[in-house]
Amino acid sequence: MDPFQLQMNEYLPLRDVVFQTLRQAILRGELKPGERLMEIHLAQKLGVSRTPVREAIRKLELEGLVLMIPRKGAVVAEITVKDLEDVLEVRMALEELAVRNACRRITLEQLQEVKRLSEEFRKTLYGDDVSAYAQADVKFHDAIYLATGNGRLVQILNNLREQMYRYRMEYLKDRQSHSILVKEHEEIVRGLSEHNEELAIEATSCHIRRQRDHIVNQLSSRE
């Protein structure tokens, strides 16, 4: 098991801290698909009792990130092509809604921030730190989400994006995709700059479809 640590937060109950820590470990691939989640081992690793670990595993099961298998116990859920398609079908519709609202509501200051983050993302691609690529990409899209002025929409989109984190990282490792990603971001920025909803939506849809095709190909080759 790859190392991970308890993400302490003085404002959250311990059971929620354990849940968030294990959730992030799964989404980031530190706990891998098919890996057993043994309460005693996790409790020792995180320095807590078994009770918050057990409660966290139950919540992770409700989210579909953990499966309970007879005679084996809790394991990290595999994601199937169908799971991926379901998530991205919803995400595609909500991303289109987000960019449409951003086109209508974005302020000059917000637009300048989106442009700055687009350039920041491009610069990270000169290095070899995949986590830096991912973080810069998240910041770019977060700035667009913020411009929608719809907090609930932002919350749902962030949840959907997190569910795909471990697979997006694989996509970002593919250097052949980098120049395409930069162009797609630039097209989204152009659509926002011109308040051109059709252009921004098409650029966003293309951006997600390309990631979907890459990840589907990866998953299909494993099944």
C-alpha cells in the first residue's frame, strides 16, 4: 500500500476526517482498485480506533468507491467502462451548463484570471510533475466554475471530477495530449472572451470527449 496520512481538520469529527482521507487515497490511486481495506491495518496506519474506519468504509460503499464482497470484506471498487460513461454523460451536460452560464456572467476580472490560469497550465507542461499538471488544470476549470455564480453546480462538478481523478492522471501523463489540451483551453478562453456560448460549449465538449475516448481505451484494454 502506498503511504497516506490522516488529513486532520479541527472543524470536522474524526469519522469525517478518516472518510475524507480514505476517499482521497482511493481517488488518487494510493489505495488501488481491488485492494482489500482491512480495518485493523487502516486504523493502525492512521492512528485511530477501528470505529471511525468502519464508519468511513460504509460511507465509501454508499458512494460506490468500495464494494463489500462475501468472505473477503471491503475492497476498493474497480471502475468499468459503463461507470465511466455514466459519470461523463452527466459531467458533459453540467460542464456545458457551466460554460454557458460563465459566458453570460463572467466579469472582466474573472476572465483575466481564467486567462492567467490557462497560461499557468501551459507552463507546467514543460516540467515532468504530473500532479502539477493536474493541479493547474483543476485551477483553470475552477475559475470557470466560479464565474457561473452557482455554488451548487460547482459542488456537483467537483464531485464528478474527483471520481475521475485517478484516470485523468493517466491521460495527463501522455505527453502527446499536451499540445491538444493547451489548444482546447485556448478555445474555451476565446469563447468566454467573446461571450460566444456556442464556441465555448463546443470547445468544452471536445475537451471532455477526448479525455473520455482515451480513458475508455485504457479501461477496455484491461477488461
